[in-house]
Amino acid sequence: MRHLILALFIACAPTFAAAERADYRVIPQPKSVQVDDSQAFTLQPGMGIAFDASDPEISRNAHFLRTWIQQLTGVQLAMTPNDKKAAVRLVIGLDADKKLKKGKKGAAATTLTEQQQEAYTISVDKSGITIAARKPVGLFRAAQTLRKALPAAEQSSIELPFVRIQDEPRFGYRGAMLDCARHYFTLETLKRYIDVMALHGCNQLHWHLTEDQGWRFEVKALPELAKKGSVREQTVIGRNTGVYDGQRYGGYYTQEQCRELVNYAAERYINIIPEIDLPGHMMGALYVFPNLGCTSGPYPVWPHWGVSREVLCAGNPETMAFLKTVIGELCDVFPSKFIHIGGDECPKERWKACPKCQAKAQQLGLKDDGKHSIENQLQTWINHEMEQFLRERGRDMIGWDEILEGGLTEGGIVMSWRGINGGIEAAKQHHRVIMTPTTYCYIDYYQLKDQWSQPLGIGGYLPASKVYSFEPLIPNQISEDEQQYILGAQVNLWTEYIAYPEHIFYMLLPRLDAISEVQWCRPDQKDFEDFQKRLPHMLKVYDRLGYNYCRKVE
């Protein structure tokens, strides 16, 4: 009987993997890692995490770190605020700040770039683990690095080789876009998307909210807009086959839900940039307000994919009133300094034939100058009105690179997607640029050559290796002075053919790993063969956290 009880005890007891060592070769790769493999600190359950409990941000980051360590390894640490002898210590202040303070008094506080504010160090020695940063955001970035270095399996204890890590990101803007207009995704899925972004050091979520196929943002002054404009009667099957599923499809985000997501992202140091695409891609709005179109409709919420020729009427004064109402409420909900107005794929044939639009162009004195057509200049006028409206609210306007076609407005930021030329042109004009060309950054494209082995996609082929090879500064075509206008890079995930969360993460991972090194690391740090050697551990992390991903890398 005694042997039977012992056997049952052994069978039911939790099993732990053999003690593993931390591996600091993470993704994205830190700027400097100096390891002493001959010595190690052993992290054991019950050891403490010390932090300044009077600072809510630092406290939150300490709790994040404790949760992450437990998620990956099963090792539970104690929260021991202000305990100088704790095994893990979170500290504000870097040695590098002493050099900054040698200059003019107060210089350290006024000359920090966004990247410098995210700088951190991690030191492991016989006394334990010290995480230091200039700002709480740096502690968060450091905690993510430490998290990814840990073994992704149950452990009784963890060995961490002595190390000195010094790190900060290369670019201040490190983005990922998700289209929730073609398909609607729950807040739970969006929070998961944010968590994955944070794991990879991203700091900007570009949230695409309106389309021909649905309007997803609640506007309280126009309650019917989201209620009706978010619903299409059916959806085309496949790539515009002409066959439809016969199922009504809809969903929108209330302003309260948007604020909840903004707060969730902010706690993870991710800014949400909302996009209301205008003046094209507006069938969701035109269905509810047909008077805003050039022909007065009727207009359906589109059940298929593509670009509609039906756009907002530029000559109708009600159009500008509508846009200012929408964008005004958007600014009330989203604190982002950046607001995206789209501006892409706006056919002009309706404007050419519309008496109101032509009368407006004449009133503005617009003429075809051989470089910019009257209709493109008319769109620039809309862009200018939106930019001024946003500037009054302390915001900066972003638009896709079509906003260059009628002449770029004074403060417009160009998101270069049709290749890199739009970004180059804007940088040469000393306008800010976010690089996101289809050839490197459109992750709705297939990532494997064998398309038939993958879920349905929009087409194209963009393997992780191609994403990894991207260099946003285009050194041969942009001068060193002009490179300062390149804010960073972003991947885009459009969802015409992506209807379920599992498909989102399959398309995202591991290509987000690849772009994260483009966004975070200097070019001389990058090596795709080395990246491939570091990737398997990240895949173990995904398995442990339950993230779906593509299991082959090309």
C-alpha cells in the first residue's frame, strides 16, 4: 500500500524541465550584450522584486515582470518594494545620464530623444538582477528582454549567466497596422494583438476603422452612422467570385470600448493611431448619408472587395461639416498625437462630372498645372482643412502617399506604401515619413511560396527574409540630413481574407519578429542567418503563450 501511495504521489506531482539557462540572444537583438558564461545567478521561487511602490508606472511594470516570469517558467517571485537586497531590482537612472549632465544645467532633461527615453540596462551578477532605465518605459522594454531570455518551460529555478546589456531602439516609430473595417475583431483579440506588439518592442498601433465594407467607430452626434454603416448584407466568397455567403455581417466599437483599448495599450507603452479613411473608401458612411455623395445614391455597404468609385462630394459643404464632426469625436476619444486620415485610392471620376465639385474647384481658383490635376488639388484642399482642424487640437495628420499627388500640405506626415518613392519625395521636401512599402511591409501577402498550403490570402509573396532585408533610411537615395525625417517603419495587415483571430496571428508571426529588428536594430547588427538561429526560442515562447504562428520561415 505504501508503495502504491508513493507511486501515485510521483505520478501526480508536477514535472519540471531540467534546469535551463537564460539565453540573451533575443529578438529584437539588444544593442550591446556582454556575457560571462563562467558565472551565473540562480533565480528561485520566493525571491523578491524590488521597486519604488510610490510610482504607479514602476509598480505596474514590476507586476508585469512577475507575471511574465511565472507565465513562461512557473517560477513565482514575491513583490518586495524598496528591498535593496531583493534578487530583482527595478531602478530609475542610468550611468549614461552622468555624461548628459556634464553639459548645460538641465540639458539631460531637455535633449533626450524618444529613443533615449526608452534606453535601459540589465545587469546580472552575484547580487542578482538589476534593471535600470531613464524612464518607466525603459523598465518595460528591459522587462520584455529579460522575459524573452528565460526558458519557456516549467522550471524549479533559473540560471542567468552574468551579463551587462545596454539597449535603446533605433527608430522612435515602430508600428503595426490592423484593419478592423473589412472584418471586425473583438476587444479580446485586439488586446492580444497589442500584447504581441509589446513583446516585440513596437510602440504604435495603427487602427484602420472605416471602409467601403463597414464603419466601425461610434460617433455619438451621428448615432445611425455606426449602427447602420457597420453592417453589410452579405460578404463575397473568395476573391470577388460573384458568389456571396448570404450572411449579414457587422460590428462596431463604442467610444467606451475604444477608450478601454487606448488605456490597455498605454499601459504597455503603445500609442493607438486611429484612421478614418477619407474622402474615398466611404461607402459605409454614404449608405447612411447618401446626400454626401456626388450622385446622392443609393449606396450599399459594399459586400465585396476593391475600390469604389463612390466617394464623398468635395463640393458639398455638408461633407466638411460631417468630417469635422467625426474627426472631432475621434480626437476626444484617442489622445494620440498622430491622427490618420487615409487619403488613398480616391477615384476622381465622380468629381470630374459633379457640378458641385467643379464649382468648388473654380471658387478655390484651382487649375491644372501639368503636375497636379484640378481634382488632385481638390483632395489636397480637403487634406489641408483636416490638417488645420487637427492642428487646432494639437494633433499631426498622417496620410497614405497619395496625399502627395495634389501637393503636400504643410505639416502632413506621409505613410509611403506604394513603394519607397513617396517617402523619398516627402523626405526631400523635409516632411516626416513612415516607411511601409508593399514590397517589404504588407503582411497580408503569402509568406510561403506554396500558397496552397496556407490560408487564403490576397496574393503576393513576402517571406520573413524579405521583411528582414528592409532598410527604411534608403541611404543611397536620401541624404544624411534628409534621413532625420524618416520616423520609422510599419507592417500592415489588411483583412479582406482574414476573418478569424488565428489567421491574424498566423500572418503576423514570425514576420513581426523580422520587422522588429528592422525597427529596433542598427543595420550592422542584422544578420538573417543569426536571426534564424535565435527564432526557435521565440517560437517556444509563442507555444507557451498560446499564440498561433507560421511554423515555416522562408
